Amino acid sequence: MKNIEKYLEQAHLPEAALRMKVDSYKKHPDIAKEFEYWIEHRKYLQERCVEIEGYTAKKLSELSEFLDGEGAFALLIELRETPEKAMKKISRGFYIK
């Protein structure tokens, strides 16, 4: 989990947001493990990776440039916790306002 904390700290998140994200990864250690692999190798697992609602982190990252890395793993968590909300987000697409 230290690698995730360090990665998020380097993104200059406010402390409250950083804690919220870290806590979220603590609730989902399988996703956290994959995210730590991505942090270390800058590539996604190809085998034995977490799949939720038909999506893996790699598949999510291919949907939008905005989902590369942490965004893909955060969306995997959202798919697990609130699948309907996450699926709506995916169907609408991703863009910067």
C-alpha cells in the first residue's frame, strides 16, 4: 500500500482526497495489488487480473486516455461498489469539461 500512497502523494492530492483513495484501495486488496504492479511496471496484468462487469483495468484504460493508470483502477472499484453508476459513466464516455 506504500507504493499507492507515494504515487498519490506525487499527484499532489489534498490530504483528505488522498486518505479517501487509500482507504478505498484498502477495502479492495486485489485491485490494490494490481495497481501496485502497474505503478512498478507501468503496464497492466494480462493474466489472472481482476475482472468486474466484464471489465479489467486494461480494458478500461483502452476506453479513454483519461483512464490510464489510477483512473482505470478507481473505476474498477466503482464498478464493484456501485455497478449501475459506473456503467452509466462508461456508456456516456469520458471527456474533460
